[in-house]
Amino acid sequence: MAVSPLNVQPSFHARSNSLPSRQHPVASQIDENLNRFRASQSASTSSSIGDKLNCLQDLYHYVDMFLQLPLTQQDVAQEQQRKLVEQLLDGSLVLLDVCGAAKDALQQTKECTQELQSILRRRRGVEGLANEVRKYVTSRKAARKAICKALKNLKHMENKLTSSFFSKDGETGAVINTLKQVEAVTTSVLESLLSFISGPEAESKTSRWSLVSKLMHQKRVMCEEEQKAHEIANAEAALRSFVKSGNTKNVENVQNELQNSEMCIQDLEEGLESFYRRLIKARVTVLNIINC
């Protein structure tokens, strides 16, 4: 079973204490943010994931400042670090692709959700709604397929990242190790986001991957409050029940669930888009450093 980067906490902690620029306030802020992530609960509600996306934005704000420091740029620009820096750049491409997959999945689901709400307001019943629900389900299946591919790519990157953590002391610069830690935390948050968007139904198809098995295990032991807070899954379940029962009295409940799902998606989209821009900025900064 692959080892998650967040499970390598002793190595993280030891290396963060060895940062040559640790006394610099920016380095201290990065260290503080990384420790906050490690100490956080593994909750999988939309609000908790939204909070983590916001924290990632804060972390990358300090990463950008960190990359502007002369000592940081000297370390990144060293020829002996080139291979490791290129690995980080390759990893950032994977993270950008994953963000793109998550954005597409959220957009697809939101559009179908809005269309269903519009139909419900017009028809106030199940007549003709079955076809629209089937379109929604088909769209969700396509989104899950894309998410499974993104999770597989994350797992592949995770394996590379994990193996590089066990390099002997002195082989990897402290600055590069710090950037690896940031990448590991980013991977973990995006895993949680993809798992949330995909929903519980993805479990049976992805359990063969250790990374996804871990995420789905967290969902199985999810407390009742978290289960109720899974707005996207709740909307899908309400739609299925509504069409199956044909009870028009449930229209209001379905509309509420769809509205909650749309609001949840909107919040996640905004947080993801803001983080996406910061991730691009960090990548461009590193590219500029090594190309100077």
C-alpha cells in the first residue's frame, strides 16, 4: 500500500526545523500553515473542504513570498537541485490538471442541478422529469470517470513524492524539502475535494487503489453530521427517491436539496478557482528562477 505524504509527519517536522531561513517570518508562516494542516481533522464536509482550500490560498501566498527571497532563489537555481526542481514542476502540472478535472466536474454538476431546478419550478411534478434525471445521472457518471482518472494521476505522483522523502540527509536542499511538503499538503486537499465531488458511489469502482481506499474508508466512518452535510450526494439521492416514488409532495424537499447542492458547488468553485490562480503563479515563479 502506498504511503500517503501526510503520513510522513516525523520527516516533515524534522526537516522544517532545519530550514536555514527558518528565522525569516515568511518561513515561519509556511511552517505554521503546514503544521495546521497536519493537525486538522480529516472531515469531508463541503465546509471543511472549503476551509482547506482557503488555507491553501493562504499557504501559497506565503510560498510566493518565500520564492522571492534571495536565499530561496539561490537554492532553487543550483544545478545539483535541477532534477528535484523539475520533479516539483512536473508535480505542479499534475495538480493543475487535477484542478481542471475538479472544475469541470463541478461545472457539469452545477449546470444539471440548475436545469433540474428550472424544470421543477415549471412542472411541479415528476411528469417528464425522469429523462432529465437520467441526464443528470449520466453527467455524474462522466464526472466520476474523470475524477477516477485524476485520482489515479495523483496516486502516481504521490508514489514519486513519497519515495523522494526518504532521500538521505544532505541530498535534498531544505528549500526543496519545504516545497515538497507544500506539494504533499496540496495533494491531500485535492484528494479530499475529488472524493467529495465524486460521492460515495465511486467507492466500489476505485477501491482497488490504495489512495482512494483510504479516502473512502474515511467516508465509511463519517459521522452522521458529515453525512448530512454532503450536499451533492444528498441532492442525487433525493432525485432518485422522488422519481421512484412519484410523490409530488416531495417536490419542495427535492428543490431544497438541489439548491443546497448548487450553493455548495458555487462555494467550492470559487475556492478552487482562487487556489488555481495561486498555484499557477507559484509554478511561473519557479520557472522564472531556473530560466534566468
